[in-house]
Amino acid sequence: MKKLKIAQVTPYYHPSIGGVSGVAKYISEGLAELGHRVDVITANRDHKERPPMNAPSFEVINNVNVYRYKSILNIGHMSYMPGLFTHFLKHKYDVIHYHSYRHPLCDISAFFGKIRNSVNVLHSHGPFFERGEIPKFKHFLYNTYDKISSKTTLKWTHKIITFNSYEINNFSRLINDESKIALIYNAANPESFNEYDPKPFIEKYKLFGKKLFLCVGILNASKRQDLLIEALPLIISKVPDAFLILIGPDGGLLEVINKKAESLNVVNYFKYIGPVSDIEKNQAFEASLLFTLASDKDAYPLVIAEAMAHYLPVVATDARGPKDMIHDGIDGFIVPKGDVQSIAKAIIKLLINNELRITMGENARRNAEENHHAQNAVKKLENIYLEILSK
């Protein structure tokens, strides 16, 4: 089999934490394991809510070459890397795989792929929103961009990788050619399928005798961890030894959470741990009885796939991502966005019913193995690359 020279172009990469960086990492490392030369081209920055990232401009991580360039004109998640131009002038790739539709790096990558006759692949990462999810002006800007992109970036792209039917429908509207669209579910961190000893986590944070339920993700207004705090009094009234663990960087919601916990007198029934290592995160999954997300918006939360890989049933809102990943009543429960009563009721049901929780957990693991395993996703991508190259 031909060994390819592949560029993975992404706005964020390890050690940055998040869905885009996580997907880019397992794809890059998986392709390297298959023998391909993989270069990651990324910005030397982290998400907008986090401190500046201090990482080398070049390093090799698990046989992947990581190039980090200075990012300027940072607006939210958007940024511009002048170094991307010089990089593509120096390097010729068989495949250029760019992440995050509507990001400048995708447009630049697609242009160079076109003029250098590379295979161009776009990984969209949930760029579309329903009315009311974002301000009207943003909708106007996105629609304007889409009209231009349909004649440039999307036209130059050979294959668009999506992860749900909502994305497929939106891209079909823009390109009128569904053959250019491939459905590949995002995968969990491969380490999530391994067994971990939960004792070090329990001992470190003194969580003995607690019925733990876990939420992992940046604390911000769209993730709505404050709703889990509001649900705590209801949960504790039925399950007195229930205890909530929050893991992830603070994106501005921690102060709200702490004040709400004080007002509801539940300070002693939850613990905010902050960002943790991958090992400690996996220990936290193993120590917990269930996983929960209360997001208002969440395109495709990888933490759900990771939780399922650890045999955890999931309680999540009917945001677009979670409702596509969870089979309601089989491997978890889907509840209405913003509905504290429903969130609490579902969590209580799983905490008090061991048989139901174990059955749902086993179903969750099967879901993860079938739909969210990195090896399967990487192999599908390799086949796409080779198929396009053979034409």
C-alpha cells in the first residue's frame, strides 16, 4: 500500500483540550501507526477562554510531526497564521485534511491543495446552527461566507467529513452533491476503552462512600453546569450520598456555580477539580456511576463517547450532538434543555436502580465500540484518501 504524506491542519492541537484537538490527535496518531507521514499544522494558541499556550514551535508527538505557528487577528475561535502560507510553499502533500469549517485555515489549505494537486478533505466539526442558537448577525455573516465558500473552498474540497444528518443536510444545500459527503462519527480517546483503577482518584479527592456522577467539559454558559448545581437539592433528597464531580477548565462559569451552590446549601455535595491529565480523567470515569451533560449547545461532545467506553450510562439534554449519540432509554436518557426537574429525575433513576444502570452501561459500551472507536474512524479516512488518489 502506498504510504502517504498527510497534512492535518487544525486550529488547536494537543496539549489544548477540546473536541477539535482531540479528533485531530487520534486521526493523526492513527494514520502514523498505519505507516503514513503525518504533519500537524496548527496555531500556537489555546481556546479563547484559556491562558496563552507555551508549546514548542516544532516537536514530534507519538510519531506525528507538530508544527505550531504564531496566530494573529484572533477573534473567538478564529485566527490567522501567516506561517501556513510559507509552510505550504515548502511542503507538498498527498493529502491536506483541514479541520473546522468557516475557519481561515480551511480556506488557505483548500487553495494550496487545489494548486498543488493534493487530495483535499474538510472535517466540519459542527458549524451549523438553528435559528435562535446564535445572534441574527452571526447567521448573516455565516450565510454570506457559505455563498462564497460554495464557489471556492467547498468546490475545491474532494470530501467533506460530517458526523450527523443535520450536517449532511446543510452541506447538501451548499454543494448539491451528496457524493462529496462522508459520515464518520467522532471517536473517543482510544485510552477510554482501557481499564483504570479508580482508587487513586477516590483517595486523592477523599471521595470515599460517595455515589459519584460526573460532568467533564469547560465550564461556560453553553455547557450549563449551573443546572447540575440546581438539580443537586432534588437529587440529594432521594439519594443522600450522591456527589457531583466537575472536571474541566473554567470558561467563566465557576463563580456562578459557587454562588449558586452556596445559596442552595449544596457546597458539600459537589467538587470542582479543574483540568486533569488523561489518566486522572479516565480514573474519574471509572470511579463514577453515570455521566451527565446539561448543555444548551453541543455539536458532538466527545466526552459522551468516552463515558460510554467506560460503561457509563449518560444523562444529557436534547442538544443536537447528545441526542444523535444517545439512544434514549437504552444507553442513557435524553432530557429537555434547561429542565432541572427532568435532569434530576433521570440521575436519581440511575443512582437508585443498580440493575438498570448496569444494563444501560453495557449498552453504552456497545454503542462506543460500534460507533466511536478511533481505529474504525481512521481506517475509513485512509480508505477515502486512497480512493480519491486512485481516480
